[in-house]
Amino acid sequence: MTGHGLRGGTTAVLAGLGTCVPPKVVTNDDLSLVLDTSDEWIVRRTGIRRRHVIEPGSSTSVLAAEAGRRALKSAQCDEADAVVLATSTPDMPCPATAPEVADALGLAGVPAFDVGAVCAGFVYALATGAGLISTGIAERVLVIGADTFSTILDPTDRTTRAIFGDGAGAVLLRQGEPGEPGALGPFDLGSDGSLSQLITVPAGGSRQRASGVPAAERDHYFTMQGKPVFKQAVTRMTESSRSVLARAGWTADDVDRVVAHQANARILAALADSLGLPPHKIASNIDRVGNTVAASIPLALADADLRTGEKVLLTAFGGGLSWGSTVLHWPDVVPQ
Amino acid sequence: MDSQTAGIVELLVERFGVEADEVQDDSRMRDLDLDSLALVEFGLAVEQQFQVKVSEDEIGPDNTVQDVVRLIDAKLAGDPR
């Protein structure tokens, strides 16, 4: 690790925020040229109008490194002691992508590893980064969420191709004091593996390979059971939000903005309703970027026009199933 | 109209854009233009309003307003259907 001794008792503070989406934009009209869909249908079902996708030569690590570089710039800092990357579309199945990202940022030698919790990954990575700081293992941790789901979607599936987009977002966490702006509050994290089949890429892992049965081509693509996932997303994010608010001593009314995983505009509306919050308190940029999986929370944070001191609730839900939430007072940072 | 039915009609009108005069006891969800996602949203809203658990396949496109009222009544009466 970094050679720092254990100095418990410190808190992780968000000190910088950076994002990166690839330049290529795919609009709903573009999709309607190649799939049986329409702008009206996609907007009504999902609230999404366009998404960004990578082109040959790019990959998750490329987006992650650029978002990380911008987060460091936002924090006016040129190094970090650790890199935690949330992704479920690594550059390769093995090894982890984070070391290559660290190397690209000139941080070679620091601990760097991936965290896999699909759409909840960024909150899990934040908790992991906060843990590295609170245990004294690192003083500054670059936490990145990056995914390129365009690479695992069935090109003939009008539902998933309409929903997902590629992107990356990163924050720099530094050592700080409880109560200062940016200090990450309590976390609520959870999972339910009994419902793992709701969100999967069935093939390519040990279960399919050990079976000795070659996988059908479609089994290499991402699949999701929309209706149960919709309900689980709303229910789990609501419960997790309530749990973390109770631990923080906040009521729902105390929250200025909710930055939730951008899965679907209708899930965000149902979440607002379920938490008893007016829709304007729920940040949303899904119309412009779609569901960017582990990148969605940092991308939404950067677009939310948050003001210093605002009370912010982060909550996410995804495959696993897994979910997580935390809170913070928004610090004085300029997203890059 | 009993209070359960009135509550369902109010939900459909206020949250799902259904015209009040379109809703009859025997109106099917598909007739009220509730698509599959809207049925999930409707189930969540029913859960909140009536404090019951509704799984995502319990209210389908062919269920009527009266079916939903019966479902809620059964759940409130403790029938674990």
C-alpha cells in the first residue's frame, strides 16, 4: 500500500469532480433508423432523448482515465494514493481495469482495483474509498465510475439499446473532518443475490464456461427483466434512502437534492413520489446521457448545478441485486 | 362508490392521466391505456396508498378496476393471495 500508518478517525471528503462522455451521440431518431422504435416511444417509456457511445479505439479505461484526470484538476491536485474503479464493462475480463487507469494518470504504483456492483457500483466505490481513508491506508483516493454498455448490448434489442449510454465520472476523496462540506456521511449498502437473474450477461463467466456448453451468441449480451427491475429499483432505493437518512439524522424534507442512479425517468419520478419529495428535488440528466450504469451518479452530480452547502442524498440500485446510499453537504467544487 | 373504488379512481385520474368519466368498475387496465410500466407504477402507488404489498404480476392489462379493488380488499383482510 502507500506506507502510511493507521490513523483512524478521519473522514473522507469530496474534493473534486470530473466527467467524460465519448464524442459520438446516438439520438432516438438514429435508433429508429435501424430498430423498430421511435423517439416518441423511447421518450414516453424512459425519458431518454440521446446517449453517447464509444467508437473503435476507445474503451472503459480511456473514459475512466479522462474523468479521473478532470476530477484531479477539479480538486487542484495532481496525485492520489489509490484508484477505485466501479465498472461492469472492464477493458478485459482479467485483469482489473483500474491499474491501467492509474498508470495512464501517472499514478503507477498506487493500489488500484475494480469494484463490481453494476449500477450501484459508484456508491460502493465511494464507500470503499471512504474506508481506505478512514483506516489511514490512503489520504487521497480517486473514485471512478465508468461503463461502456454499448459494447455488451444486443444490437437488435430496441429496449436496452434505447436505455444505455457510455460515460465516466470521478471524484477525488481526501482526508478531512466530519461535518465539513463534502464529508461523506453514513452509508447504507445492501444486496439480494436471490434475484440475480433479473439483470445479467448470462455467458462468459465461470458458470457457463464450466458447463462445457458453448454459449449462444445472445447469451453474451446484457439482459434485464424490465417490470420486476422497475419495482425493485423504486422499492430498494426508497428503503435505502430512508435508512441512510435515519442514520444521518435527516428527514426527507431536509434533503435539498436527490442524486439517484439515472435508470429511467419514470423510476426517478416514482422514487420522488415514494420519498414524498417534489420532482424538482430529484436531479435528472437522463434525457441527455441515458443510463450510464456506474457513471450515472457522478455525471448527474456534475449536471445538477448543486450549490455549496446543499444537503445531497445519493442513492443507487442495480444488478446483483445491489443498492447503496449516502449523504453529504455539497462542497465548493467546480466540476470539470 | 365505496371508498376503495374512489381511491383507485382518484389514483388513475390524478397520476395516470385517465379521464374520470372513462373509469368504470369493469374498465380494464389496457382500456385505460396503462402500459406495462404504468402497471408497475400503478402497483407501487396502490402499495403506498393502501399500505398493502402488490407483486408486479398481480395487476395485469386485463384486470378491471373492480379486480384491483377486490385484490386490495383481500389483502387488507389478510388473505395472502
